[in-house]
Amino acid sequence: MVQKNMKKKTDKKTDSKEPPARNARAKHIAPQSAGVRRTPLYRINRRFPESNNTSRQLQLLLAGSMPLLRQKVSGAAYRLRSFFSTLALKTKTRQAPSGHRFVQTAVFLTAGLLLTVFAANRVLYTTATTLSFEGKELGTVASEEEALAAVKRVESSISQVLGSRYSLEPDRVSYTTGLAYRGALVEEADLEEALSQSLRVVEHGYALYVNGDFIGATQTEGALDELMAQVATPYRNENTVSIDFVEDWEIRECDLPVEEFTNLADVALLLNSVKAGEQTYTVEAGDCWSVIAEDHNMTSQDLLRMNPGYDIDKLQIGDVLVTSQEVPYLTVRATQMEYYVADIPYEIEYVDDNTMWEGDTRVITKGAYGTADTVARVTYEGVEEIERVIESQTILTEPVTEVQARGTLERPSWAPTGSFRWPTSGSLTSRYGYRNIFGGSSFHGGIDIANSYGTDIVAADGGEVIYAGWMSGYGYLVQIDHQNGYVTYYGHNSSLLVSVGDKVYKGQHIAEMGSTGRSTGNHCHFEVRVNGERTNPINLLP
């Protein structure tokens, strides 16, 4: 449009050269100056953040100069077009319209390209800082301050895990600041992760604790859960209801020093081993030393070594015996359903009998157990049963009631009680069984209890004296028939206080200690025979 107007004026006044060109320029420049675009109010009020980075300050300066720069570029482009128009008029060269359009297009394209490159550079690139560890680039963040903060956070995290202050050597890291592609920037958390992985001082993983004690750790999620399941596998079957461990255990997700991560095979070995600790057993009615030892897979001497000071012949109900100096790291508690045929206890029916002493009984008709298909819920800790709950029973055979005669005759003071007491006080100098004496081996049919001359000897239980006098190697001897198959012997006495046929009560003074017969010192030889056969008195004494 500008060229068309200029051409028309040239056709009308061919003798005027310079003034028309100046007029034309004034005509076109004036509107441009009058039409300068005003900066919007929101741009005037906009405040850019300050930065102490020289590159950032330069960038902010350029950004603030963009409106003026665009105006200057637009004016320069217009003046360039005017210059080419004036040049064409001066040379009076009639060029084809396509030539003018080509020049204009080239100028606009060049200017547009420059602006596009500048804008693209501002959009795609920014000033940033790259953190490197031992020469290897770990990531780029917006500023050096962010990189320094990431390093500090890594140091703090490692210090918390180690329980002591940890500082990264300055010569191992470097910071490089310059232009960087915006898409290459990473988050600070990603930079921290990359630095932690490079340091390998601590690692993220999963740790197993049993009763608060650290057992081992791995970096594989779910591996420890599977290991715990494998430890319990031998105790599981198709009838298992539930399975767990007696000890408190947990798997914690946490950061740990790298040296604490262990091979899972080593963790499994530890879980299946034992540690220092005591296992105990509380004595119940009917227990004896040898049976307790056998139940815990040891000999009587082994049990005695763990419980020094105990008398294996004088266990008391409630005594607590140590059965092991070791305890397992893990004890499996499993509950399962069991199906079996169980015995059903029979009842006992009593019939009074005035020919028997009170407290004595005699079987008239023997009873028989019944049977029942049984379903029970049983709980084990390791291999030891701790609870059995009968869920249901189906009777197969009914039990048969037993009939017993029960004595009603008043018991005299000398009547046997059915239990024995120690016949005297003193030291146990010889036990029941084979022994070496007088240069040879002989069988000792009782026990020897030594004390001073004249110590009282009493009846171990009530009964009738069937012998009182001298008998060969026994010296002065007393025999008491307890009328229940038991006969007791009291030998080597210095004097006797009862005669044959006397009825004696339990604890009655029957003789005095001495060293008569085949004896090496003052003592009482106490012997018990059941239906004529010797038995170990220790098993019958409290």
C-alpha cells in the first residue's frame, strides 16, 4: 500500500525528486510514532524475583527489555523497507512488483527468525546447576542453592541412620552452573536419591526383629515374609487352623548401613538355632526325676548338673527345674484339628464294707473304658502340647461302670496309711543296688541312714510286728507287716522296744540306732519288700 501511494505521486510530479521522498517518509513514520502500544497495567505491576546470580540478573534484564526491543526491531524493519523504496526511486529503475515483495519477505523472515530463536531459547533453556559426584553427573537443578541443600539433606539422613555425624568430603562433589535444557532439570528428591545411591553408605530395605533384637535385613521386598513362612512350614499340615510364633516379631521398612544387610540363608540358619536362656519345668503330682529327664531328652545326671543342690529322691510339687540353658530364637505356635478315637473314662460305684478299714477299697467288678470318635482343637508350641479342646465326640462303645467295696470299719491308730515316712534322721550313706564292700561286689537290698548311737528308729507306717530279734548280718532286726503286701525291715539296732505281735502306728518308736551285725558304724538299714520282693525304698519315701 505504501509503494502504490508513492508511485502515484511520482507520476504526477516528475520534476520533483527529494521532497516527495521526505514527505512519504514523514507520512509513514508519523502514524507509527502516534500508534506506539502502551504496556498493559498488569505488566507495570509485575515484580520479578531478585537473584544473586549474575547470569540470572542478565536474564531478568533482557526479559524486562523485551517490549522496547520488539519496538526497536519493528522500527528498524520499517526503516529498512523505506530505504529500499527510496533506493528504487533514486535509480529510477522499474522493477517488477515481485522483486519488492521478495525483499520485504526476506526482511520479515529474517527478523521473525531472530525473534523466534530468541523466544525459543528463553522457553527451552534456563540457568541451572549440575551436581557431579567423583566426576559423574548426577542431575541438574534450578540453582546451586538447591544442589547444596540436597547434599545437606543426604548427609543428615545418613547421620540419623548411623547414629553419628556424617559429612561428605568436599572434593568428591562439584557444582557446575550454566545454561541447561529445561526438560533436563530434575526434582531435588531425585537428586538426593542419585547421590545416596552413589555413596552407598546406607540403603533402603527391610529388617527383621524378634523380641526387639535385630536378626537380619534384605533389600528385597517380601523376602523376609516368605522366609518366616518357610520356618513355620514343617509345623503346617492339611488340618492346620492357624500358625504363628510365640515370640514377638516384625519386619520394618527402613534405611540401614550397608554392612547390616545379610544373606537370607544366614538369617534362616539363625532363626532355626538357639540362644542363651533358661527353659524350666514345674514339678507336678506323680512326677519323678528320671521321667522328667527322659521327657526332656536328657539323663538324670544331666538334669542334676543343671539343678545342683536338688535331691533327686525328694522332689516336691511346685519345684521349678531348669531343663535347658538354651532357648530357640523362634518357637512356632500351631493350632490344628485332630481326629481320633478317644477313651471315655468309666465311673466308679462304691459299696460299703464293714470288714474293711475306712479309706481302704477293693475292686468287686472291674470297669472298662468306652470309645468315641473325637474331633479336637489342639495347640502346640514347638512339639509341646499346651491346650486340647474337644469340639465333638460320637460314642462308639459305652464305658462299663466299676464297682468297688469301700471300708467303713473305724481305723485303729496302728492301721497302715498306705504311705511311708523316713524311719529316722541322718545321712544317706549307702543306696539301694550293687556296691563294693569288704573287697568285693554285693547287692545292697535297702538304704543306710547314719546317725549317732541311740538315735530313735520309728515305724515307717502302721502294721503288725512279725519279727523282733537277732538275725545274722542284720544284727538286731525289726520287721513290720503293713497288711497290704508291704513288709519293712529295720536293722543294726542297739536295742529293740517292740515284740512280735505288737500293733504299731506310723511314727511309733520301735528301736534305737546301733551298729550290730555286719556293720561299719552306727546306722539304720531300712529295707522294703513288696510281696516278698525287694524294692528301692527311695521311690516310696517323700
